[in-house]
Amino acid sequence: MYTVDYDVIDLDRFRFEGTERVEVDIVEATSTITCHAVELWVHSVTLSVHGQDAAPVEADEIRYIAKDESVTFVFPSTIPAGSKATLSLSFHGILNDKLKG
């Protein structure tokens, strides 16, 4: 399940901003999560692992992979297999006629 909220649409600058929350099931241990992203710029990313009392963990790095039209979030520690978590991010993009974003 995921939700997307577009908070601000700036028609003067053809720009939008938003937030997204994605419920994820970690099927094998990993310290990265990759998402499809074209012409989107991510500002912040956190991961909250369900059942842990710890605060949400911020991504150490945001890597854009243009050839794959994706973005990879690198976290400071490995997320255990079998975990359920919420990925939260904020982003902005450009309104255009390319139907991407």
C-alpha cells in the first residue's frame, strides 16, 4: 500500500511538491531500497521498521540512476529479512507534457 500527497502545485514555475508513504515488506536483508523515479528530486527519506521502538532512520545517501529511471536510498544499517516498514519521503518535480514523474 502507498499514499501520495501533493502539497503544493506552483503553476507559475511549473513545479509540484509532495510526500509519499509506502508500506514495504523486506523479503531479504538489505540496506538499500530502489524506486522508480523520473524527473523527481527527493529531499528526504526515512524508514520506520514496524515493531521497533527506534526512531525512523534517515537515508545516508540518495542515488539517482538515470539509465534505469530509478532512485536508490542507502540506509546506515541492514534491514532484517521479514521486516515490515514504512518508507516516507518528500520530493519535488517539474510539471511538463512528458507524462513522467
